[in-house]
Amino acid sequence: MDDDSSDSSEESTSLLSKSNDSVLLPLKVRQHSMLAITVSLIFISYCIDSVLFPFFPNVGVKKGLLLSETGIVFSAFDFTRFVTAPITGRMFDRCHPKKLCAIGATIAGLACISFGLTILVNSTELFFVCCLAIRCVAGVGSAMLNVSGTSLLLKASGYETTTVVAFVETANKVGYAFGPAIGAFLYQFVGYSPMFAILGGTMLFLLPTFLYVVPKVDEKAPNFHGGFLAFLTIPGIFLMFLSWTSTKISATSRTSQLARFFYLSFHTSTTVMGLMFTLWAACSTLGNICVANFVNKKYAPYILLIIWIMFVPILLLAIPSPPISYLFAGKRYLPLSVITLSLLAWFVGFSHILCFSVALRLAWMNGYPENSLYTYGLLTGLMNSGLCLGSTIGPILAGIITDCSGFEWTQTVNASLYTFMVILLASFLLYLKSTNQLSTLLGKGDKAADNEDSEHSVASQVAEACSERMKACLDESPVYTEVQPQPDLEQDPSFDN
């Protein structure tokens, strides 16, 4: 009786622990819920960054800020993300990513609410310091949320690697695209402080759902060869870091000056420019979806090389660039610019995910564990760091080039940057081929495909072994053994009965 009661108590305890980890939810529901809630938090974190763009410059002027000081407030968010992202990825062996994600969401939500209270500060110097400090804190929280949330999705959601990165990148782009519109709408109807309270409160409101839906994945910390710097010094992974940085430099150098250039060249209105930016964001999102579903991931390095080669003529044609402007007699054409920039946005969606796929396989080749939170943490931290570094450099570079030579030369510099990246990637692939490592890189598919291939391989080995055993049995000649009677049974009087 005691054994039965102890068994039942152990069973109830087991069920209770499962319910705490949301295991009682059906598998598909748990996977979809985990993806939806994590991507929603990431989306809000990017909205918090871009929601300031429509109105904060005017608020800053009223408070006495210079335009350069306003730019510093904007850049502080991405700069702190650049610093925090790799540190977060390396902290997984000290603090579980689920806890880090919750801490990051809490910090970002509270920082957003606090930013709305800065309107009460009357001193110009104090207003600038408060805005700068809060934006830095918000950047720390956003980096922790993005790196930890993406790593958890890669490890425990059940989706393929490219699908997870596609959803995260889509949340990034949609957040940046719709953040200004959301900010302008809320600023007009509810005011400055309530707007930030709504955004920050929404993030904090979703946090308990995140804690319930997302499981705590227990994994033994592996023995790495070093920290983030050791991971970054792997040649191919460093090349992917340069790719993320270069792509973001190119994108932000365009977006920071493109509205002014279109107004001066084609007299486009603010409404038309808003529609164009929405179109380009949609094209980039479409690129994320296409690369996640239709691209053969085993040939990601070759596809990435082709896309980088295509970047060069598209960048030169978009404005068009001064070296080829004589082909158009010095004229500019709005349809040409819109179409080429749409193609560019579409290919950017391919580029980010392909770089992640290549970098992940390179990490496996260099001894980092497969399907590990720690490998995912290092890699997502690296990707976020590269993108944030590009976001910090791009607007500054575009401003310098535009002041010195005009915006047309910005695209020429970007095309030259990608020409350099093409040379680096082609040289790296040739080096892998000369050292017989290229086949290993190309042969390493996604984890779902790897599991399917391994199961098929095991099944084939079992079938082959059974076939060989049956063949051996058929080839053997039968052996007859004479059975001797048992005298004890025959002499036993009870045997007949």
C-alpha cells in the first residue's frame, strides 16, 4: 500500500513538473506558441527602436538638442546592442537563455516606459543624458532578448534553422518598417508618455505567457576552445561577420539619405516615400520566406557568392552611379530606381539567412557541438553584433560621402565593398577546395535533413544486415541431430497417465 501511494505521488509530481514546463500542451501547439510569442517580443523590441523616428527630432529641438545630439541618441541603441550581443551569447553557460530572455524583455519594457517620462525633464543637458542612458539600457535589453530568444527557437522549437532565422529577420524588418507608423499614430492620439507606456506595457504583459510556453532546455555546457573572440577568429565565420556588417552598412547608408535624394531628384511626397519603404520591407520579407523554403541549403556558399556578385550591378544601377551615368545621359529614372532597390531588398533577405547557414556549418566543422544552445548563442550574438555595427557605421558613412561628393557616390562605395566581399568569399571557397574541406562544408545539411538522412542510413544498414543473414542461412546445409529417448520418462509409472 505504501508503495502504491509513493508511486502515485511520484506520478503526480511528474505531471506537475511537466505542466510547469508546458509539456502538457500538444507538440504542434507548443511549437507554434513558442514561435509566435518569441517573435512577437522581438518585433516589439525593434518597434521600440524605430518608433522615435517621426517625432523625436522635433521634441529634441523643442528641448534644445542639436541634430547631432539627436543622432547620438538614435545610434546609442544599436551601439549597445553591438557590444551586448556577443556577451549574451557567451553567457549561456552561466545563465539559462530562458532567464536571460526574460531579463532582457523586462529591461527593454521598463526602459521604454522610462523614456516616455523624459518629457518631464526641463534641463537640456539632463534631458540629453537621460535619453542617452535609457536608450543604452534599452539596447542591452533588446540584445539579450534577441540573442536568447533566437537561440531558444533554434534549439527547442522544432523548426528548421533557416525557418527560425527567416521569422526573426522578418520581425526585425517589419518592426523597423511599421515602428515609425505605429509611433506616429500613437503620438497623435494618446500623446508622448502614454505611447511609450503602451509599448513597454505590452512587452511586460506578454512576458508571463513567454515563461509558460517556452520550455527550459537543460544542456550540459561544452568545453569551448575560447570565448567570443576565439569563435570570431575562425576565418569563414569572420567572413560571415563581415558580410552581415557590410550588408547593414549598405542598407542603412541608403535608408538614411534616400528620402532626401528622391525628393530632390523626383519631387516625391512623404506619402509616396512611405509606400516605397513599405514596398522594400515587403520585398525583403519575401526574400526571407523564399530562402527558407526553396533554397537548397547544402549549396548555400555558392548561392551566397552568386547573390553578392549580383549586388554589384544592382547597386550601380539603382541611382545610377556616376561611373555608369553616361549610359543614361546623366538622367535619373524613378521606375529604374524603384525596381532595382526592390530587387536589392529581396536579395538582402537571402543574404542574412544564407550567411547564418554557412556560419553554422563552419562552426560544426571547427569542433563546436551540433544543435547546441551554446553554439547557437555564439552565432546569434555574432550576427546581431555584425548587424548592429553596420547600423552604427552606415548612416555616418553616408553622411560623410554625401557631404563630400553627393549621394550617388554612396552606392559606388557600397558596390566596391561588395566587390571586395566577392573576392574574399571566392578565395575562401578555393582555399577549402584545395584543402579538401569544401565537400564537408557542402555536405552538412540542416539538422532536420541530417536526422532524416541518419535514420535512412540506419534503416539501410539494418536491412542490409538482415539480407546478409538470410542469405547465409539459405547457403548453409541442414544438420540433422538424432534425438535419444529419455529413459527416466519411460520408466516413470505416472508418465502414461
